[in-house]
Amino acid sequence: MIDRDHKLSITQQAKLLSISRGSVYYKPQAVSPATLKLMNRIDRLHLDYPFAGSRMLRDLLRREGHQVGRKRVASLMKRMGIEALYRKPKTTRRNPGHKVYPYLLRKLAITRPNQAWAMDITYLPMARGFVYLTAVVDWHTRRVLSWKLSTTMDVHFCIDAVEEAIARYGVPEIMNTDQGSQFTSTAFTQMLKDNNIRISMDGKGCWRDNVFVERLWRSVKYEEVYLHAYDTVSDARAGLDRYFRFYNGRRPHSSLDRKTPDEVYFNTTPLSLVA
């Protein structure tokens, strides 16, 4: 997105895109195998014990023989984009310069497809390295409408995922996210406004507001990612494409009366909204 030959300076471009200028110049360093092993173990423990903070994870890791301190665990959790899920004053990393929008779904009956969408970002381990996954999910039917992979937690792969979902399935009434810096950025919120989508964000300490997306991440990791040590991003993309086709089209959901997301979404969505 940054054009180094553009007449606008890199500083001005970064400001317009709501990204850190430092990230433009940053050259990523290779992550050591030992660090990747530790990150992958933290990821699994987080899924099993989502309430565990850095101190508890440190203690669990030490019981397994990992010599690691709390600050190290906290630093890796931040890099992975994960936090303990419990009621607390602050539940996600926010940019203090970004506007935060109110949560619109409290006591709102979600009764039809495209009434409300949700999205989030999660860390995915590979055989060597890792990537981030974002997905757009229809709240009512649990259908994964689009998804994207990125090697960085940048806002643009989130925007690409939403734009792809809109192109295929129409415009939702509401988009719900957490208060992470990607979703509060000007670039992301302006894209929603340009499409007349109402913006909803989880409240402080209200991790339950988007908990079904956390359940999706658990399913993706235990049913696909952990079973396949992806060698490349291309391998990860192919594996996830296969899995999401299964998840949408063949995997029954208890919350949908044992129907699949495809069955519920396409049986109740006007055909004019579906590409």
C-alpha cells in the first residue's frame, strides 16, 4: 500500500493509512525455532485455558519444563495477538488516537443472515514461522463469508476480507469487531462507513460479545491447523480453503439444529444478495 515513488512522503502516506511509520521501515527478523515452539505451545494452552493470563501460562509452561519468565510470555502473547478472556478493565490493545464505537448487539435479536457480521484475527502456527488469519462471519448462520492470511497484523488484509465478503454476499447492516487497532483504524472504519454499515465494537471487559468467533478459531485450529504442519503460506491457504468449505457445507452445528451454515444461510438469504 505504501508507494515509495509517490509525491506524498512516506510519513504522510503512513498517516493517511493509519499505520505506524516505523512499520514501513521495519525489516522483520527470523524467529528462532525455540521461540516458535514456545509460541505454538502458548497458542494451544490459550485455547485450552482461555482465562489464563501471562502468569498462569508461565506457571503451566514451567511445569512442562520450559524455562520462561512472565515478561517473556506476555511479550509473545502480545506478538500473537492473544489475551486472557475474563472480565477486566481492558480487553484488547487499542490505539488511543482511534475512535471507539458502541456495542450495538446487546439485547438485539439476530434473526436473519446479513443482519450482523463479525470478524477477528488469530495466530496460526506453521512448520516454520506463523501467519495471521482474519475471517468475516455471519452472526446468525455462523457461515464464514471470507477469510484472508497475512504475515503481519496489518489492517489491509482485514479490509480485503470485508470487501470480498461484500462483493460476494451484499452489505450487512452491522459489523461487529473488538477494539483492536486494526478495527478502530481510520482506513477500516471509513470503509464500513462508505458502505453504510453500522459499526459495533465489543465493550471493555465484554469478551462474550464475540465469543462465537473464538469458538470458530478453536475449531479451525484443532480440526485443521494442528493436524497439518503447513510448510508454506500457500500450503496454509490451500488447507484452510479446504477446511472452510467443509465447515460451511458439511459440518453440522448444534446451534443451528444440526444444520450446516450453508443450509441456513442460503435457505433464508434473498437470492439477489448472493453473488
